[in-house]
Amino acid sequence: MQNMLTIISNALCRITGRNVAGRIVVSRSFADFTPQATFDIKKCDVHRLEEGPPVRAELTREQGLQYYRTMQTVRRMELKADQLYKQKIIRGFCHLYDGQEACAMGIEAAINPSDHLITAYRAHGYTYTRGVAVKEILAELTGRKGGVAKGKGGSMHMYAPHFYGGNGIVGAQVPLGAGIALACQYQGNNQVCVTLYGDGAANQGQIFESFNMAALWKLPCIFICENNKYGMGTSVERASASTDYYRRGDFIPGIRVDGMDILCVREATKFAADHCRAGKGPILMELQTYRYHGHSMSDPGVSYRTREEIQEVRSKSDPISMLKERMLSNNMASAEEFKIMDVEIRKQIEEAAQFATSDPEPPLDQLCNHIFSNEPPIEVRGTNPWSMLKSIS
């Protein structure tokens, strides 16, 4: 390549009669890149399984670029939400997902759009991977009528087809996920339900009740514990007598996965989905991950862990940097491509933020709409016994 550049430079000098200053930038065609590569990935720990997910994963160039764009979009969206919150444009509870992007993208890459997913209140990333536009997510955070829930749900209550939230009650989504899996089994549609919860919810009784019912009825449910090491401000070691969350199902098979590596998450989720679709019942996954922000925006996140700890994870295990480095070192993309993509994503986020701050709030007469999904208009008492509002489905 260097010889070719020299030849081109000399030819231009002869044609123009002058030296060509600086480097000659030659655009690379798709043929220059490696279209597909196979990577070694970390072996999963397994419970009640003879073998686990594969230890090698294939990645195409198109997949890699798609994964990078999605994860980087989630990262920039969450950083923008942080900024809007500090400007007091976003109010109330707000739990950010930056650092955990490989979990959401890896799961989505392994299931079908027709499969189902339900999670807790750290839901912005999953709302995006399930198909909701960034501007609708940010507008929901700012309480505007263009939000995905018409500005009435906020950070913890966003929904999309086959995505059931965003749930504000700790652990409450787990029995609901088992119920969705029961519906899949009852309808015989070969679909699965991914039911997510955090390490902070892992000790709740309702989770073990859900495990029991799912195992008895062999429900196609993938229970996933996103273990980001801290439940609010409490480390897992201080909160749980056993931190082997993948073994907590006891009679349910389990796998522990590197949740910072998108390929590990993708392959493990494929394995889990195949297990459920084969009629073998539920499976439990533990994704070992890390959040960069505090538990919520009211938590600075450095009173129970050090800044050095956070920086070490960022420098050694960041899911976006790991994917980018893999692709660059295997000639699957160029640094220029990633730079262009980053600029495009920043522009997309800025435009979404502009929409989220300029779109009007929902009018008062729509406050009570959508209480029921398919009912005639009903009257709802307003802020006092004399004011009445209508609810339209």
C-alpha cells in the first residue's frame, strides 16, 4: 500500500509540476475489509448442564458495525439524559444504563423480534433495542406528548410491541415474565420470554416463587440476573450469602456469562433460547456487568466504590471499546468509519434532545386517557370532587 501511495504521489508531481504536500487519502472499498472473523470468548460457568454455550463466536462485519452503532447510541443517549437531568429538564427517578450496553444488544441479537422481554426500571437501553426511536425515549424522559408513553410514563414505564417495560417495583416484573412465558406456551407459538432483574432483587421471595412455577410447568422463560455488582449502594457480597446467582434456580439449569462482552452474551442467549424452544423449561442466566453511573441520578456512585474502580472497568472491560478493538485488529473496519459513525450518532442524539425539549407537554384533558385498552369513554374524578376528566382508550 505504501509503495502504491508513493507511485501515485510521484505521478501527480509529474502531471502538476509541483510537489504534493501532505498525505494522499485513499478511500478503502468494502473488499479491503475482512467480511467475517471467529473469536475466542470466555467459557461460561454452568449449573445442571452437561455442556454450555460455545467458546468461539463468529462475527460478520455488518453485525459488528450494527452492534457498535446500537451500543454507542445507547451510551450517548444515556449521557444526554444525564445532562438533561442535571439541567432539571428531566425530573424524578432516572436509572441510566451506560456500561451495560452489551447485555441489551447481545440479548436482542440472539432472540427474534416476536419474542418477549420484560425488565426492571433501568430500561432505556432495552426500550431502544426493542425498536423505539431515541427521540421518543428522551421525550418520555422530559414528559412530552411525543414520548413513547405520551409523556405519562417517564423513565421507568416505557413500552413497545413485545416489550412490557420498565417496571418501578423491585422484582415485580419477574412473576409477570413467567406469566408471559405461560401465554407463549398456551398459544403454542414457539416464542420465549426474557425476564430480567438485578442482583438487588435476586433475594426476593417472588423470584423464587416464579422459578418454582416456571420449572413445574416447563415454561419457555429465560430468567436473567444483570449482576452489576451493586444493588443501590450495597455490594453483592454484603447483600447475598451466595453470589452465584446463576445457581439460585436450584432445580433450574443456569449459566454465568461475561456481560461486558457482546459476543458472550449473544451466544449464551442463543443457547438459552434454544433450550427453552426445545421444551426443556426455563433457564437462568447471570450476566456479570457494571454500571458507570450511580444506582440512579440521585446517587453519585462513589460513596461505596472508588473512582479508580470505575476507571479500571472503563479501561479494561468497556463493551464498546472491546468490540471496536476486535474489529480494528482483525481488519473488519477502519478507525475512520467509527469516527464517522460517532459523529452521526452525536448528531442524532442532539436532534432527539432538541425534540424532547421543544415538544409540548400533554394537555390536561388527555391526563386520564388509556386507562383501559378497549372500553367506551369513562369519567374519572380529577384533582377534586368537582372536576371530571374523560378517559378515552
